[in-house]
Amino acid sequence: MRISLFVASALAGLALSASTALADITVYTAGPAKLIEDLAAGFTASTGVKVNVFQATTGKVMARIESEAANPVVDVLISASWDTATDFAKRGWLVPYTSPNAAKVPDFLKTDSAVAQGVSALAIAWNPKSGTPKPADWSDLAKPEYKDLVNIPDPAQSGSSFELTAALEGESGWKLFEALKGNGAAVAGANAEALNPVLQGAKAAVFGAVDYISLAGRKKGESIEVIFPASGTVIAPRPMMILNWSKQQDDAKRFVDYVLSDEGQAKVAATELMPARADIKADRPLVGDLKVLKIDADAVYSKRKDTLAKFNAIFAN
């Protein structure tokens, strides 16, 4: 009887252990593949919790979430556009959470249900081997020296490109974009599609390149320089959010804590993004080094359809 009781007790213990074993969390993310791989590995090493990852453009990530509406699986979402956090909060899809590691994240990079993983900015990405003069401002790319040599990421495919378009239009109307079109500037897909011909030497510059991609390329020895126009640019905070349908909300919160930890933010900085935390060093210009054009996101996105229609009308044919 004692043996039977011991075996029964041991089996019960094993069953309890299995039922309380750490479950995986699922993270959907736009942005650098290496960054989420490093963050997932670091989080698993420190907590034992495995991270399942889907990494793609923001548009593809959103499409996947929509397709899984009947059976959502994502626990943590990292978008390349702050508008995602605003939209999801309005829909009531987010879990309010303030990480203790967010204390040194500036207020404009956090809400009660989202916090920046890191921040990128838009810039001119210029190939110094292109034979063109080094540009200093956006308007330089409409000069004859850049005739047919400029790519623009499609604002319909890139949220950050859309925000830059809206910000510059708000500053000076559509004259700059009309001049770019008249100078042969081409709309060339999303961010990578716009940049690749510049890296390959077929084009001279990208108007509105996502900075960290070009900075990372330069670090690898590619012929590219990143120029932040003195007249101003826009930044693109990358919000992290916990979805309210998550069955692993405690571990999801631990993941957010890890990304905002010293170790996590160092990994963010290593990919040439600006860390969200103001006390983390990075070998690149930070928000305080840039002139940032302010935009009213609600107003800008409420007019998104009209803005894109006007942009497309300028660059048609």
C-alpha cells in the first residue's frame, strides 16, 4: 500500500509539473530579423520561456492578425508604426501594462498599453560612389544632379514613408514632391526595394530611407551614407503591445520587461535602432540630435486616403 501511495503521489506530482510547465509565447514583429532572434534567445536564456516568432513587414503582420481573427495566437506585437498601437487601443485589444523598466523611457514613447522597443528616423540614404554631390536637405534631391537617380519608398506600403510625406506636405504643401517627380524620382516599393538599387549603384539616393537599415549596411562596409536633413524629419517609434486575448499575459509582460532591460536595449542599439530608454548609449544619432517634425497622428491618419490619392496623382505615369 505504501508503494502504491508513493507511486500515486509521484504520478500526481508529474501531472502537476506538466500542467504548470512554462508555455511558449508568440511574438509578431516588423523590423530587423536579427533583432527579434537575439531578443528571443536572450529572453529564453533568462526565463526558460520559448518564443515563437513571425517576422515580416507591418502590412504582412497586420494581414496575418486579421486572418487569424477567429483563433488569434499572437501574445506580443511589435509594429513599425505607432498608429498600430493607437488603432488597437481604440479597438480595446490591448492589455494595460507599464513595465518597471520603462521608467527611463520618455513619455512620448509610451502609453498605458504600449511602449517603444526602439526608434528609427527617416533620412536621405546616399551612395557616395554615385558621382553626385552629397545632399544636405530633402530639396537637394530635386536638383538636376539627381535627375532619374532618386527612389522614394511607397507611402502606401511604408507607414514611416507615409508619415514623412504627410509631415513635409504639412510644412510646405506638395511643391517638393512635384519637383521630385519632375526630376525623375521614382516610387519604388517598400523600404528595402527603394534602398537596394542605391546600394547596387543604379540609383544615387533614397528620399526617406529608414535609417537603421542604411546604418547597418554602412557598418558592413556598403557604400552608403545616412544624412538627416537640417530642415527636419520624422521619427518612427516601434511600439510593443500585449494583446488581450493572450493566454500567457504574465510571460508576455516578462518579455516586454526583458526588451526594456539593459541587456535588451543593448541588443536594440546593436542593430542601429535608437534605444527606447534615454539612458542607453548608441553609436548613432539619437532623437535629441535631430530636428523632429511634429505631426498630429490622428489628423494625419484620418486623411490618409486623401493624402495617398494626391501623392499617387503626382507620381502617376
